[in-house]
Amino acid sequence: MKIFLNIIITIALVAVTFFGLGPVLLADGSKTERLLTLLVVLALYFLLVLALKWVKKRYR
């Protein structure tokens, strides 16, 4: 179960990196739009890292 959850969280991190940082770095929108996207991406990273820590703590 631990390996399965680690794989799911890793795939989610890769997806957030690919689909989240691309619009932040390459978007041609306004600075406000880019900043809002960056905040959402950082919040998703934070939640995924918390989930990863919880999985590692729970399934030692």
C-alpha cells in the first residue's frame, strides 16, 4: 500500500510540475494571473508534500 501511495503522490507532483509551472513561466497573461497561478501551484506542492510525509509516517 505504501508503494502504491508513493507512486500516486509522485505522479501528482510530476503533473503539478508539468502543468503548473509551464503556465507560470511561459504564460503571456498579466502578472496578476501568473502570480495567482504560482500561488495555486505552491499550495498544491505544499499539500502533496504534506500527504507524502503523512504516508511515510503512517506506513513505516
